Amino acid sequence: MKRWITIIAIFIASSLAAQTHTETLYRDIEGVEITASLKGEKGDAAPVSATILPMLKLEERGVTSVKEISALSPNFYQPEYGSSITSSIYVRGFGSRIDQPVLGVIIDNVPVMNKNAFDFDFYDIRRVELLRGPQGTLYGRNTSGGVMNITTLSPLVWQGVRTMAEYSTVASYRTSAAYYALPRNNFGISVAAAFTHDGGHTLNAFTDEICDSGNSGSARVRMQWHRGAWSLDNTLSAGYTSEGGYAYHHYDPTTHHIEDVEYNDPSSYKRLTINEGFTAQYVNNKVRVSSVTSYQYLDDTMTLDQDFSPKSMFTMQQMQREHTITEEIVIRNSNENDKWQWLSGAFIFAKWLDMSSPVTFKEDGINDLIVGNINENIHKVFPDNNMTIREDSFVINSDFKIPTYGAALYHQSSYRLNRWNFTAGLRLDFEAAQMRYNSNATVNYMFDYTMSDFKQLQSTFAGNENDTFFEILPKIAVQYYYGSRDRGNVYATVTRGYKAGGYNTQIFSDILQAQMMNDMMSDLGIELDSAVGTTTYDSASATRYKPETTWNFEIGTHLNAAKGLHIDASMFWIECFDQQVTVLPKGKNTGRMMSNAARSRSIGAELSADYSYKGLNINLNYGYTNAKFRKYNDGNADYAGKFLPYAPQNTINVVIAHTWRFDNDNIQMLTLSADWRGIGSIYWDESNTLKQPFYSLLGANISLRMRDLTLTLWGRNLTNTRYNTFYFKSVGEEFFSQGRPIEVGIRLNLNI
Amino acid sequence: MNKIKNLFLLVAAALTFAACENGHENNLPNNPNHKECYEGKMVVDQNDGSFYEQNSVEVDYEIYDGKINFAMYKVKFASGMPLKLDMVVEGVDFEENNGVYTLSADGVVPYAMGGPFEQFTITQLTGEITETTMTLDFLCGEYPVTYSGSK
């Protein structure tokens, strides 16, 4: 407690001695940042549904990660579960639990190429722009649901020191510090760092310890230089997280009881990321040429008690090391008043992923999943005899090397004719991927009727796969302006997007498990009539999945309806082909995989309204989605006509805030705000038998600005609503993850 | 009582030793080269007036240390048996006459599922192997079995 009193005292003392320039910080100064708007369309005027969250809104609402933007943008939902590796994003009904995301995340013009790095600490973010609907023409792969453009604070825009400290009732604290300087008129540099401790909120009843606590730290150095027509922008950032997680509650479908989290083997996630992004730009009176080069490094380890139960069944450790290089060149006309606006670009990337995913089968897993399966059949002939495995535990090693290369060319032109604006674009995307795999395991087994000693069995599944993908991504848009361009417009668009194809590495332990059983049978010279030793997928080529493509038809409007009232509204219809759905193999299997098994459609509407009058601000975001399978039969049932699981049908967020400004030397501003966030219903399974009903989360903020010190008291989920954020099956058992409980905190921001 | 127990253990140990020493030393492959196998019908008398028939049964043989070893691949002895197994019969006496092998054996323990399969001890085995045909007639445990195959 003394530590916090000291920190508060230092902040207050610093504040009173400082010059006030917080207002400058929060002023939206679009255009000053010389490397902004690489591809240019301003989201709130372009023919696209967009949510813009400037720095002030992000900080007022306490947004500390991408997940917390859920429902702040209509039909955008990223549930919080698992750990930081879990970045399941749903937009307009579509999303994915694993592998390729539907949303592209771009930080300071650099696309984040691995979704494992999507969940990072938000600090000193100047602007978030979320474009919904396929953005394939300009942004390419994995943007079929949209793009989130994140811009960090620039030292050319603001100079000074920013510090923040926050503490909340779940024993969590966050702190950050940053220095923004302009040593020369044309050179700016910033250094920023942040640390977060999440105390966690879920008790593991087996260990009697909180299982979802964690620490993360990150740092960012940004340098910007400009001279004449040239400008350079370099950002080097690094982040590290070490956390628990996987707070999955066992669900009993007969009693509908959600039990305590209770697993016996350690589960954790550790991740190191290093990102280097360099943007060079040349502008003259005709063209603007930009080049963005990036290097991205990701090194993470996920350790899981994969049965999430007190039994010693099996654990997994997934270690990934990935190097990625990207290069993008964009050429466009520089005069925004030209009737013909054009933009051409080329993008290439190369990723080298080195992954190791050893699965350790422990005593209960060996008995239940392997020996049990075999003995069940053997007992039909030899009721008193058994197959046994000598090892108490054994490891199925799975090593992968997955290089992926891609190249794209694109062009987009817009032509303005009186009140009309016509846009057409086309992108050609090519991608080549390879997977070299080696899964192996060794056990000693014995059939006690015929064998007097154990016999060694070695099973190996190794080889390589190569695939290429080619996509054409067109876009057509028409806009009609109501009058002056400031009044707004109505638009109609047709766009195509896609999620990349890839390989299901998570099914390999299943494949090898089946192969071990088959090898054992072959070694014994027997062949079972029933399906022991089979899995849904038994070859590496079967683990490949193709790209998923979507066509998006949309009409909408951006309207400045009255003084202080801005409205964005849209209606969409999306057809999805070769939909990538997560499939759990039949029976008591351990893996999961992506399969192009479905064809679906989504229709819906979105409404955003922002009204300001004097100190009052009311902000509404509502999204409705009706997303259903047109075709999907997983071999067990036909799900045509059923709602797509995991995506909410409604998202709503209402914020009512009032700000009082004071002509006072010590207190400048007081803001009271209340926000209501509603999400649901969410179906958890393809048969639509389980669902999370619509739920509400109530929050409130009191913010007091005293010169450059801002003190905020905040509360989230004030009604302590219990809700589920995730559901899944593993080894035939069912599990839920639950949302965060009531949380109240205090935050101090200092800008000097 | 202890003497009887010790005697039992001694006999059991001796049997185990014998089984290990004699254990499955043939060169017949687990996964046969189908071109080299005889293929035909196996009929098992169920001793209840019915017969279980299995077609396309592959049988391979070798001559090893003056005896014939043969393997019957993926065979079932009753329709209700939930698995097929490879059965290897070793140490069968034979006589050769103009390329025709005449087989005879009694009390041979076959090998299956990784070891000796005493439950189905082969008795009263007779048979004939030519370059293109193979016939077998034996009791497998208490079940009469006949096989007739060709290449």
C-alpha cells in the first residue's frame, strides 16, 4: 500500500510542476503523421463499415488489448479465454478458433503475420481503425472479415513524457512509461515500455492456486525523420508474456452443471515477439511512393494439460519459432483533390515456421485412449487377457518445418463524377506453402496370452507436402454524396476476401496414435473388424485445408445528420465458400483440425451513432448477424440451416458520458460515463443445442483531469454477470470457459 | 502343498523357456508378397452342424531346417470372431516327390498374436503342396479346418 501512496504522490507532484499539454495529445491531428494512411482511405468516409477509436476513447474506455474492442465495434467479437495465444476473432458471423484469422491486424503499416501475436499490450495507441467486411483487394490474405489498423503515438505529433499506473481488484496492475522527443525539427524519437501483471480470477481446484494469472512486458522504440519529399519511420518493438491460463470448467451435460476448473498438469504460455518495421516514403506533387519492410520474430511455448482434468491422460507442449519478412510497395497519386484517385501496390512475404509439438501420453491416457481401445476388442475373443504397455508415459514427437511464401499485385482506382464516386480494384494473390513433418513414438507392448515379454514398437510418420494457392480479389464500389462531402454519403460495395489455406499440425498426434495401434496390430498379425486404429484423417495430404473465400455485398451510409450527430449504418450479405470449420475427429481423439467442410451465408446490419451536445456524448454501436450453414455435413449430422457456432448474433455497446470542464488552475475536467455492452446469443455447437444467451456487462468510469494528471476510477461487469466465453470438447468431455467477474480499478495517467 | 506349488512353478518355467527358445523363428513376412501366396478357400467346421467359410485366404510357406513352415494370413475361425489373425505353423514334416510336398504333423502349437497359441494346437495335419496348388486338412484346437488354394 505504501508503494502505491508513493507512486500517487510522485504523480501529483509531477503534475503540479508540469506544463499542461494533454489536450494536444488527444486532439485528432490526422495528416500530421507523415507516414500515416499508407493505403489511404479514411475509414469514416470510405465505402466501408468502419469504427474509429481515437486515443482519448481508447483510454477513457480502458482498452488494453484487441479483445476489449469486442462489441465497441458492431459485429466484432474476440472472446477472452485460453491465454494470449488464443486470438479467435469473429466478424459478421465468421471467424475461426484455430489457424487462419478473419481479421488482419496492422500496426504502423506493418501487417502482423501470425495471429499468435494479435493479443499484445495496448499502450500509447493513437488510433484504432476497424474496417469490417472483406478488405482483400488492398490487404490480401486473412482479411475476409476486415482489417484493424493500429497507429501508435508518433514523436513527431507529440513530445513529452507519458506515464500510467493502474491497479484493480483482481490484484492486477499495469504500468507504462514513454518519452517522446524531437531533438531536431525533422527528427523525432520515442521510447516506451509497459508492464502488466494479471492476478487472474480462476482457482484450479486441483492445485488450489489461481491458474490464469500472468505477467507481460513490452518496449517500443520509434524514430521518424523527414526532409523535403522524403520521410523515414522505424519502429522496433519487443514483447514478452509469461502466463497461466486455460481456465476450462468441465461441463456435465446430464446435470448441466459447470464444475470447477480442475486439472493436474501444469499449463502455461510464454511468448517472445520482436518486430522491426521500416517505412520509407517519397512524395512529390504527383505521386506518393511508400515502402514498408518488416521483420517479425515469434518464439512461443504453450504447455497444456490437454485433458483439462485431474486424470493423468496427456499433456502437450507446442513450441514455435517463426521468422517472417514482409515487403510492400505502394504507389498512389498524391493529390487528394484529383478526380481520379489511384493506388497500386506489390506485396511479398516469407515465413519460416519451426514447430515442435510433443504430446505426452500418461498412465490414464495410455489405458483409456490406446490400450483400452485395443483391449475392448481383444476381450471379445480373449476375455481374460490384455494388451499392456510397459511405459507409464510415452511421448509422441511431432516436428514440423513450414515455410510459406507469398506475393501479390494490386490496383485500385476511384473516379469522382459530381456527387458520384466509382471505385474498382483487383488483387492477385499467390501463396506457396510446404510442410515437412516427422511424428514418431516408441513403446514396449505385450499381449499376455501369447507373449512372455514386452516387445518394442516404433512408429514413424514422416514426409512432406507442398501446396500453392492463387486468389483473385476484386472490389467494386459506388458512392453518392448527399451534398457537400462533409455531409456524408451512401454507398454500395461488392468485395471478395479469403482466408489462407494451410496444414493441420494439431491432428498429427491423432494420426500417429492411430498408426501406433495399426502398427501394433500388424506386428501381432491381427486385423480388427471394428474401427480401432483409424482416425478421420490418416494421411498428411488429408490434413491440408484450402483457402476459404467470401463474397460480401453491402450497402451503407456515413451521415453527418445534424450538428454533433454522426451516423454510420450498413446492411450486408456474405456468401462463404469452402468454409474452414474446426472438426473434432470421432471418438476419444485428442486433436482437432480445420476442414473446408462447409458452405454458409451471413446477413446482417450495423448501426453506429455518435451524438455530442455540449459536454454530453452518447455513443451507440449495434450489430446484428444471422449466419447459417447452407451446407455442412460432418458425417454425423446435416447442419444445413443451423447457426454458425461461436459468433454472436447481436453485439451492442452504449456509452453515455458527460464531461464538465472547469476554468480552474488545478482541476480542468471531470467525466462521468456509463457503458453497457451486450453480446449474444452464441451457439456453441453446430447442432445448436448449446448456447450462451444474450448477456449484459455494465461498466462505469469517473475521470478527473488535474492539469496533466488524469485520475480514473473504473468498473467493469459491475453486476457480476456470469457468462461463458468458449465451449469445446476434448477426449469426449465438454468444457466451458467463463468471463471475467466484477472488476474495479484505479488508473493514473500523467502527460508532461 | 509347497512341493506341489514349486513343482507347478517349475513346469510353468520350463514351458515358458521352451516357448521362448522355439519362438517364431520362421522367415515368413508379416506382410506377405501377395504374388507368392496361394489364395483359396478355408472352411472351418463349427462342430454344431454349420461351417464357416472364408474366401481369398492367402497362405505362404517356406522350407526351413528340414521342415515346412506355413503362414495363413488374416484368417477367422468363426463368423463371430471380431478379428482376423495371421497364424504361423512351424515344424511340419514333409516328403518330397517330383516337386510335390506331402505334409504331416501332429501337436504343433501355432503362432499368432505375437506368440504361441496353445488354444488352437494343430493336430492331425495332412496336406499337399505343388507349384500351383496347396491343400491342408487339420484340427485347429477342436475345430476341423480344410484349405484349398492355388496360385
